[in-house]
Amino acid sequence: MLKTLFIRFKWQIILASVLSTISAFLGLKMLSIITEIIGGIGGVDFEPAYSFLSFSAIAFGVISFGVLSQFILLKLSTTVVYEVRKTILERILGTDYAIIEKNGNHKIMAAMKDDVSSISAGLNLLPDFIYSAVTVILCLSYLIYSAWQLFLLVAAVILLIIFITRLVLKYALVYQESLREDHDQFFSNLNALSNGGKELHVSQNRKRHFYRAIMLPLFKSMKNKTMKASGAFIGLDSFVSTMVFFLIGIVIYVSLAYFPNFESQIIVTFTLVILYMVEPLGRVIEVGDEANEVFVALNKITRLKLEDSSVFLSSIEKPIPQQLHCAEIQLKDIVFIHENKEDGDSYQFKLGPVSAEFKSGEITFITGGNGSGKSTFAKLISGLYKAESGIIYVDGQEIGPDASLTLDEYMNSISVIFADSFVFTHILDNKGLPGNDFAIQEHLKQLELAERVESIKGILSSTKLSTGQGKRLALLQSFMVDTRICIYDEWAAEQDPAFKDYFYRVILPELKRRGKIVIVITHDSQYFDAADQLLELESGKIINVKKVA
């Protein structure tokens, strides 16, 4: 991903590198002038080769070229960060829901929050890295020009520093990757703390176990791994700083002992250049630290197995499919296998083979015990899950990538309210545009929410309602998109008795009258007479189909 972006912006990088080189070269020119002046102080009739005005002009050039190159690189790094965030979002949106679900919400959240932040922080150091790297290279070149014998000594010590640095970074990377896994688990546990708050506060045993057996060991693991990774970098910084002054001492002692004919100006040159390199060399090492975080983050994103961003981009470039007529949906020998092999556990649930028919102007209730496969069946009908085998037909036309109807055309004709539905604040119509406020307000009155929520330019004033009221807002969205197929998973479970009755006796018959294909997952046996068809599932198979008179 980053390689593609850098190729795309290669000319900006080249221009900025050239400007950085000019700035660093002029900085070394200033250093050589200072060295010449220091070496000539005390000499007879010494006159500096450069006037103060020339020296000032060079200093101005250092600032000008340096700032310009940094600005170009800053603009580049912020653009790349934007592209990284956009690309990862596109990859998430273009990936099959089954893969997203298998990864887990906490890993997706961690990718968008922590991984993108780590990549962004690393890329924001790009301007400093290029400028510093160019400065270090030019400084070393200047040392070769001044005295290649002493340069070999300097190069040997620098190579030793680089070797030790790579060992330390490799050691720290192991703990950083492990720490990143702990962060994923931390997000998962936070979700349990938030969504399971009632259960934790009701049960003292559960609360103690969550605290002692789950959170505290995780906190200690994060603490120890942070100490080891960060401690490695602290030690590395101290080592590099000390080695710089040790290197200066070696240069001085070796010059006096083995190269007595060297002028003092050469020793001064090496001393000043090495000191001049300290800050840029430190920045290069700092980028090495951040680069570790970037590689860890990229590896985490890679393991999510997200689709390429082109999948999503190509889908949104296509015209929005028209809703299908949908007089009848037929499922023939559909099989779906759900597997979970995470955390050492192996779990498999098979649904099917199942065959069923759903017709326009009919209400179908899907019933069955917990774990019978009702919600999985609903995700298959809605297109969120792709069957291992079997065919879905709409009005006699097969759905598939090479069939007469595409999955996108089919899914654009469906609205679904899941048992754990999420309500967006933006209400859209069937064209994907903000909903009409008057129509939204009329539906809010019908759903008895007009006093709690209002719509302004298709945006709801609040979604912080009870679970049952939140389901009503989800039903509002279903009304506004006005699809031919309506699937409601346990929608009435959290409704009060009066509104539950209104749902079964008024809302569903109205959808039926309008020719919708209505599929409802329910346990409310007292309302089974409201259906035209009852499908009963058990252990992933349809065991009973009943037509209601």
C-alpha cells in the first residue's frame, strides 16, 4: 500500500530530496567556513576567505531551501496519511461482511484507530527523515574528502552503531507486535465492560473474575511489554549519544598517535562535523522506532485479509441499481458453513441444505429455538452471507457474479433490521439522498417518537433512546428506503405490548397490502395467525413449512 503511494508521489519526493540536499550542502559549507576561521585564528595576517555578507547569504540559503523542502515533504506526508486512511476505509467497505464479522469489531476498530494512527505518526516524520538522511550522507562525504583514513575509522564505528541498533530494534519489534495483540484484546474487553455493564454489576463473582482474571493480567502484560519495548529505545538513545562523543575521542587520539602530520584543522573538521551529525543521526534513529510501529500496524491490517480498495471504488462508480420487481424469491438447496477457529477453539455450524419460497404480498414468519440458524438464514437471504452451494432466484432469474442478476441489484431491493441493529443519524431515501423531513416526521408520529426525535435535513436530532425505541428508528429507515423486500429479525422483542400488537396487526398488514415480501424472525406464537407462511428451523434445517389460512 505504501509502496504504491510513494511511486505515485515520486516526483515530489525527488524534488524535496534535491532541495534538502542543497540545504544540507550549504549547511556543510557554513561548517567548513567556521572550521577554516577557527583553524586560522592566531595566524599571521589571517584573513577569512569569505566575508560576513557571503556567510550570511549562505545561511539564508540553508534556511530557504530547508524550509521549502520541509514544506513540500509536509504536504506530501499529510496527503499520504489522508490516502492511507481513505484506502483502509475503502478496503473495509469493500470486504464481504462475513470476513468483517469473522475478524471481529474490536479488530476493525483497532485498525482504524490505532493502526492508522501509528502509520500516520510514522509518515509525518518523513520530512525530518529525508532531510536528516541527506545531511548525514553529505557529512560523511565531506569527511572522506577531508581525510579518508580517519573516515574509515568513523565509518567502522558508525557501522557498529547501526548493527547494534538493528539488533535492538528487532528485539523491540517482537514486543511491539505482541503488545499490539494485547491492544486488540483490550478493545474486546472494553466492549464487554460497556455492553455487559448490567451483568457485571449484578454479579459480584462476575465482576471479580472480570477484574482479577481478565483485566489485571492484561494490564500487567501490556505494562511489561511496554517497558521492554520502550526500555530498548531509551537504552538505544543513550548508547548512540555516548558513542558519538566516544567517536570524537577516538578521532582525536588516533590522529595524535598515528597521523601526527595531520593539521589541527582536520581534527577540528571531524569534531564539528560529527557534532553536526548528532541531531540528524538521532532523527534517523527515531524514525527507525516509528518505522517499527508502522510495520507492525501494516502487518496487523494485512492479517485482516481485507479486499483491495478497487473493489469498493468500482462498485460506487456504477449507477445505483434499480429496485427489482421481486414477485417471488426462491432459495434452492442453499448451504452455508460458519467456522470459528480463533483462540484455539474450533466451532462449526452448518445451515442447509434449505429450500424456500417467499412471495410478494405475503408475510413469512421464521421460527425456531435459539441456535437453530434463524439469523444466519436471514443473513443469507439478505446477501450478507454467500452460500457455499445452492442458488437464489428472483422472479426466476439466478443471482450471481456471472448470472443474469448481480448481488448488488438484489441487495438494493432489501431492507433489513437485525436483532442488534444500529441506527444511523442520517436517514436516506431509496435514491441514497437525505430523506424528506416531512415524510420522516410523519413516520415518527406513527412510531410514537415525534416528541423524542425530530429531523432536520434528513438528520435525526437524537438516537440515544431505549432499545425498543431504537428499533422503531430502524423501522423508520426501512420505511424511507421503501424496498420490495423487508426482513425483520426479532424486531418486536423489545417493544411494549401495545406497540408489539400495533406492529403485528397494523404495520405488517400494511406492508403486505403494498405488495412487499415480508420476512419476520419471531418467537411471538400468539401472532402466528398474522403470517401467510411459517417456516420452522432446527439445527440449520427447515423442519416444517406451514401455510396459514
